[in-house]
Amino acid sequence: MKQMNQNTFLRVLKYFRPFIGLVCLAAFLAFLVNITDLAGPYIVKIAIDDYIVGQKAREGIKLIGLVYFLSVLVGACSNYFQNYVLNSIVQQIMHNIRMELFAHIQHLPLQFFDRNSSGRILTRVTNDVESLNEMYSGVLVILFKDLFLLVGIVAAMLRLNLRLTFLSFSVVPIIVAVTFLYRTKARENFKRVRALIARINGFLAENISGMKLVQIFHREREKYREFKQLNDEYNRASIFEVALTALFRPSAELINNLGISLLIWYCTPGIFASTVEIGVLYAFISYIKKFFGPINDLADKYNVILSGNVSAERIFELMDHNEGLEEMTSGRPLTELKGKIEFKNVWFAYHDEDWVLKDVSFTVNPGETVAFVGATGAGKSTIISLLSRFYQIQKGEILLDGVNINEYRLEDLRRRVSVVMQDVFLFAGTIESNIRLNNEEITPEEVKRAAEYVNADHFIRRLPGAYAAEVKERGCTLSAGERQLLSFARAVAFNPSILVLDEATANIDTETELLIQDSLAKIAKNRTMLIIAHRLSTIQRADKIIVIHKGRIREMGKHEELLSQNGIYRHLYEMQYA
């Protein structure tokens, strides 16, 4: 664990490398701050011993006062610029980490998102990065200066009086022991707190998304009890954290005052005997307070350090997850695709050898419309996911225009294959931005042409602002049919060579279905189309229908041919139209 923490800290420091010039400037400013900070007690010591007790010329005390004021002024200005420079560096580093983290998440495989909740991932990008930001800006900026200060204090005290220096530091082992005990307990609790925050975020994200279902089945009380149990556990961990902090800070302050008490007790006889100067005692008391100041800061900020350290580990854990990481730009360019699809003896399982597809083979010729039917869980949608390389097959081969899809550049492959899903996802923005998805190559005219092509233009023009109309989160103000028409317009605007409809007409009314059927007749021209549908009425005109049952292809042919075989397809047809 210690090695891992050290590696994490060194990795965090690497983000300072591009700003090494500004870091050196901040180090110089910190040096000036500490010089002026250390000079203050020594200047007062001279004023007491030489001018107040020593009765030197009074004119000199004015010069001492001026020097003291100038040192304070230089220290204040240096402290301001040092804080400004370091915090500017920190904010730029946080910006870079967020961008790096988001870019990495975008290229993680779908299997990663299948296994990890959105709340957990969200916590890494928001809460954990913010904790790291707090550690950088609230702690490292202070410690950067305090390291110089501690070294300077020790040097100044040794120069003044060797014996008093060792006496002053006699309480340091106690501080070290108390800090070690606190560190052990606090670190364990912080890991627990961060894990609970991730669980709470995941619970909230899931329940807010499913609030309609909760209210339909009147499960508010049950969900409230679940959240209360989770929140109570987090509350207990937070209270334990507060208790640890409340105990550590007074303990550090008590040990600090113990050191000052020992110093006064030891020096009092020497002052009366004129063997110890009053100014020296004053300087030592000031230096001890300054020495324990960083330790008290550590007591205040130790929670922040622990939280930032744990958050850094969690951030780097996500960044280091490279299993199945998608390389979008490597591979063979795919500038033109005719649309021939071949599955050759494909076997696939999401987990181990729990096969979802078993020895699946079929061919789709360019320009054909092919439909897949079968019971839920038969493997229809999996075929579509494999075609876009969202998952890697275990056995067999998938070819596009006679070339293995693994050889193609992934960026080009997905540009040539568009999928219209049953659950249409719309982003907050406008109608136009949801059709073009920020693709600058698609002009506003092409957006309108695509909407007209799929019969979506008639409802878009009725909206306030038409194509500039605001779309709320997930398109909640639009009907299921309107969202589906927008998804068709999106697919057409991107002009794919292969269009996939994954249960795209399952949640729409008959009128909208007729509009979509008219659209499909136009969309299908000059491109290959794959359709997954439970409504057999939508696929009767398909060039080929493939029946999948328990991961295997059982029947294949046209609608009339399959009906005449009196097999699985005829059974599904009769069940649907009985």
C-alpha cells in the first residue's frame, strides 16, 4: 500500500512537468516569503536585546521598525504572487486531468459500462477530481511554502542556541506518534467514505432516471428506505471522520503549548541570572509557534490530503483500465463500403463460455434488406453490436466487403454503420444539434432534407423555434414517435452504407409506424439494411428473414417461404396475429 501511495504521489507530480518554469518562479517567491517570515522574530529579538534592554541609541529603533515593516510588506507581496502562480498551475492541471479522463472514458469498450454503474464513473470525473483539486490548491500550495519554512526555522534556532533547540524539539516524537495513529484510522475511513459517495451517486442517478417507474408502481417508500440505509451508513462514516479531526487538532495544539511551557520553565532562571537573553526566548517561542504552524495546518488539511490521495488512486485506476480500449484511428481506411456482410461460424459470449451466439453463419448482399426475428434473448441485438465492433467475438470471423472488420479503422467502420435503437437517446440542446450530433460536415440544409426524407419535418415545424427548438434532457417533452423519427433523421443525415434498425418501431403508434414504413422504403435504396423486429408486419417485404433461436440460426428465407415451412417463424406469426 505504501509503495502504491508513493507511486500515486509521483504520478500526480508529473502533471507539473509542463509548468516547470512557473514552479521555479513559485519556489523563488516561497523562498522570499520564508526569509521575511523568519526575519521577523530575529528583528524583534535585536530590538529587545540591543535597544530596549541594551539601551542603545533610540534612533536605531526607528530603523529596526522600518526594516520590520519592509520585511512584512515584501513577504505579503511575495505570498500573493506565489499563491496566484501556484493556483493558476493547479487549475490548468485539473483541466488537463478532466480532459484526459473524459477522453479515456469515451474509448472504453461497452463491456466496461456494462460492469460499472454510471454513478460510479460520474464520481470519478466529478467528486474525485474535485477532491484532487482541493488537495492541490488547499494543501500543496501551503506545503510548498511550509517545507522551506521548517528548514529555515531549524537553521535559525540552531544558530541562536543549540541547547534550547533540542529542548524545543523534545516533543516532536509525541507529535509523530499521534499523527501516525490518526493517519492509520483516517485513511481506512476515507476509503469507506469515497466508496459510499460512489454508491449514493449511483443510486441517485438510477432512481432519477427511473422515477416514472417508481411512481407508477408506488415504490417511493421502499426507495426512500433504501436510500436512508445507504445515507445513514455514509453519515456514520462522516461523523467518525469529524471525531478523528476534532481529536487530532487539539492534541497537536496541546503538544505545541507543552513545548513552549518547557522552554519558559527552562529559560526563566537563566533570564534572572542574565545567562539567557529575553529576545532569544521571544525568538524561540515565535519559532516554535511557526514550526508547529505547518503541523497544525496538517491537522486541519489532513482529511483533504487523505481524500485527495484516495481520489488520485481512483482516478488513475480508471485511467489505467486499458482492457479492450478502443483504438479509433489505427487500421485499414474504409473510404467506401458496398455493404456486403458475412458472418462465418461466429461464437460469442459476454462471460466465459456462456454462449449467446453459437456457430452463426449468414451472408447479406449489398443493397439487401435482411430481418432478424426470434424470442427475447435469442441473440439478435448481439449480432448488431458485433457488426459495429462494440464487442469482440471469441470464434469465427465477420467480414465487410470480404475484409475482416478487425482490420478496418474503427472510426471509419462506425461512420459507415448507423444504428437506430428502440430506446432513442436525445441530448439536451436543439432539434438540429440532436440530428447532426455536432458534426460540422452536416449542413443545416442537409439536416432539414434528412428530416423531410423521414417525414419528421411536419412535427418539427410545429415546435416553437422549429429546428432551433429546445430539447430537454433525454427528449422528455417529445413523444416516443417523435423521438423515433428524429433518430431516423439522424441516421439519414450521417448517410451510412449500412443502416441497422434495432426494434426501432416497437414503441410507436400505428400512424407513426406508417410514416416510418414510408421512410424505410426510401432509406433502403442503395444501402444495406438490417432490421430487428418483433412486429412481423414491418419485415414482410424484407429480402431475407433470419430466425434465431437460443443463439443459433434455425430458419432463413422470405416471408412466404418461412410460413410454408410450418416452423418457428410460422409459430411466431400465428401467435402475433391469432
